[in-house]
Amino acid sequence: MNAFINHFNFQFRVGIRDKQAFMLNYLFPLGFFFMMAFIMVDINPDFLETLIPVMVTFAIIASTLLGIPDPLVKAREDGIYRTYKINGVPALSILIIPALTAMLHLLIVCTIITVTSISLFDAPVPVDWFGFVFTFMAIAAASTGISVLVGVISPSTRMTVLWSQVIFLPSMLLGGLMIPNSLLPEAAGKIAQVLPSTHAMNAFNALGMGSSADFNPWGSVVILVLGGLLAFGLAVYLFSWDSRNAERRGSPLLGLLALLPFLVGIFLS
Amino acid sequence: MTESIIQVKDFRKTYGDFVAVDGISFDVKEGEIFGLLGPNGAGKTSTLESLEGLRDLNGGSMRVAGIDPTKEQPKLRNLIGVQLQSGGLPETFTPDEAMKFFCAYHDVAPRFDLLDRMGLEGKRKTQYHELSTGLQRRLALALAVAHQPKVLFLDEPTAGLDVPSRVELHEMMRELQAAGTTIILATHDMAEAEEMSDRVAIMLSGKLVTIGTPMEITAKGAGLTKVSVRTKNSSLSNSGANFPAVNQHTQKEDYDVYFSTDIGPTVSAIIAHVEAQNDTLIDLRVERPSLEDRFLEIATSGGTK
């Protein structure tokens, strides 16, 4: 337990001490938040209604998908996991600690976003804090799980960028952050239901902000939680200690199984 | 130094069709410094990494301190220490954090004194990527020995170190040996291997071509002993004298240099010749073939000599 706490402490400090990690954990989501709050609300006052769920979802997606996989791949390429293995650091700790510390950083950032949105920009206050926090935890779990899986199955840092963008860009464009799901063409809206951000926005709006849902919000929460757990489980199963030693328990393509809950999400109504 | 602490039997390691290690066997005795030598691609790293539990075997068996490294990793981790060749630590780790981190996983108290001993006393709060190569290697060694392992694996431990650091590291290796630690030393530095190792094994193309003390291995070679002689009146230089067992004679600066297959008769004859010429011996140096000479001989012959 002492070792786990030490490891957690160190990893948490890395998220602040490392320039790239600090940028992705704090500067990027908060900078984007302030830019959107100052500019977008001025251009489109209706944006204020969804400022909190949009920016919280954006912060989670951006920090995890852009911030978690790359350090995991780099650590494997640099032989850090070899050192860890020799010294008895469990694979589970190697994967779960970055996920937990990322969630802690997200909690801090999302608290800043929520409090600032309310106090500085007069954004609507969540009507159901339990639903809001529960949705936050669900999307944080889903996004960190997927990000850890991307870091595990990517053969190189170049591929990490590609895999991350395959999820991040559609999430930004179709995932309810820029255009509500209900305003998308029906086919596009259904396809968007495969994205974690679509389910996050659906659940945030319905369970936290008291707005109407595009489809079953608790179904979205279940899909997010199941997707996150499945992705994390697959990451543990497919974990490889060493980029020079390609032996692992299964093909990286097994990682695609993590999409299953989200594919089921297409059928939510 | 009688009990074997490492036993390797018919060890084989392949990567696809490529055979990296082809059925090697050797023992390492408790408390000895064992040098593992070989050119790049000889199979040293595969052997070391398998002993460290980092790779599975494709044949044969291994025991390290009575433990099967492929099947009993959790037991192995407190018995071995490994100083890896490069990197291996997060860039933002400070030496203090690294010591605390790994000692916690080994369930022992942090050995900050080792950091001071390794010359890191002013750098304990400096991030790993800001340390010089030498200090990074010293940190890696301090971390490798902090939990007092029974077997210590050193992979090119002095690469990138300056002379005082090398001397300090060698001194530390001797101290660890005196305290009962067995050291497996993989190095390209033949002088280091010859000076530090009780026994060495030379690998070539996945096979173990020779094993023994450095003296035994050099003695097996066809290498010639070099005898360099300098006299007051240079009576040897133009004498045309033939000395027994001498294969070759050259001159370098003020020295006459003879390459001998049998040092005793050669030196006796040279001294007798100098005295007979009423000359005076100023300097006489005898250089036996080094481990490096023998290693080159083995490597160039493909292991047949």
C-alpha cells in the first residue's frame, strides 16, 4: 500500500511538473474554456446554457485522449516498464495510477470550470448535483479507460496520435459539443451515438442540467461505465512490458472489443 | 565461493526464425564476479534479460538463487538488482523520489546514504533528465543495490563514466563482492572484465565459446608475449642475434621489441646477449597477451580457436 501511495503521489506530481502534462491537464482545457466562454457566449448567447457540460466534457476528452496514451507509449519505448518489472511494480499499478491521477487532475479542472462558469459567466447551475457528478465520473472513467487502452495497443508514439485523433476529432465535431445531437441529421445522429462525448452530453443535459434527453440518459451512463471498464480490462490484458519484446497475451486488434458497448449505444432511443 | 547461485542449462532463445542463444550452459558461483563478454548480437542481452525474468525461454532451464526467473518473478525481484544500460527511469524523477519509489516496492527503507555515496549528494532534488550520463548511471547503480540483492546484474556499468567514477564504481563492486553479492558483469571493456572478473564467459553467435578465469582464457590462446628491451648502447638493435622462441622482431623508438612463444628462454637469452656485449640493460618489459587479444582472436576465428 505504501508503494502504491508513493507511486500515486509521484504520478500526480508529474501531471503538474512535466510541461507537456501540465499543458494538457490544465492550460489547454482551461485556456479553451476561457476562450469559449468569452467569445462564443458573446457570439451565441444560447451557448451559455450548455457551457458547463460542453466544457467539462471537452476537458475530459482532451486531457485524457491527448494526455494519457503518449506517456504510456514513451515509457514503454524508453524501457521504464522493464525497470518497473525488475523492481516488482505491478502492471495494474502502471495502468491504473495514471488513470486515477488523470481523474484527480480532471476533478480539479472541472471544478474550476464549473465554479467559474457559474460565478464569472452566470452559466446555469446544475439542478441535480448527484446526476452531474455521476455523469462526470462515468465519462471520466470511459475516457481514461479508452485512453489507457490506446496507450497500451499503440506500437509507437506516432500511432498514438492517430488513434487518439480517430476518437477525439469526431467527438469534437459530432459528439454534441459544437452541435447538439438533436440538430444532426438522423443518420449522423445515430452514428454519433457511438461516441463517448455524445453519451456524456446526453447524460449531463438530462441528469445534471435538467434539460431534455435525446435518448435514454441512464443508458448513456451505463454505456460509458461499461465502455470504460471494458477498455481498461482489455488494456490490462494486452499490456506489454517492453517495446523490444513484442510478446503479449493477444493481438492489439482485440482492443476494438472496447467499442462494443458504444456500438450498442446506437440502438438507445 | 563454492555454491552455484546461477545455473543455466541448455538455454535457448529464438526470435521467430532467428536463434539468439543456442543451447548454452554455465554456472555462476556465489560471491564471484562473472564477466559475460561477446560482440554485439552474441546473445549476451538475451541471456541477461532471461536471467532477470524479462524474457521467456525457448528451451533449457535457468535458476537464480534457487528461483525460476520465468515463473517466480515476485520472489526473484528482491533477490536480484539490475543496473540497466541506459534510461529506464521517468525523466522527471529526482534521485530522492526514485530511491523512495523503488524501495517502497521492495518493501525496504530508502537508502538515501547510497545516493550520497554515489556522488549525488548535491543532485538529490534534480530531475533525472537534467543529470549527466555519469550521474544517471550512478543513480541506476544506487537503486540496483538499495535492497541488498544477492545477485547484481551490471550491463556496461562504466560506459560514459570518467576515470574517477570508474575507479569508484570498481571499488564499490569489490565491496559488494566482499559482502557476499554475486555480480554478473556484461561489458565491452575487456580491461575492466580482466581486472574485475573472477571468471569470464565469451559468447559468439549465440554460443558459449569459452569460460574460465581471465588467466586461463588468455593462456589458451596462440597469442605471443611481447618483450620490449632498451639498453644503454643499443647492442640488440643491429646485432642480428636470433633468440629462442622469438617469432618476430621490430624496433619502436629506443626499444627492441620481440614477440615470443616461450617467454623464459627468450628473456634469458636476451639478458645473456646484453651482458656478453658489455652493454647495460635500462628497461625490460614483458606484456602477456591480454583478454582483449584473446577475445579478438576468438571473435575473428568465429570461435574455432
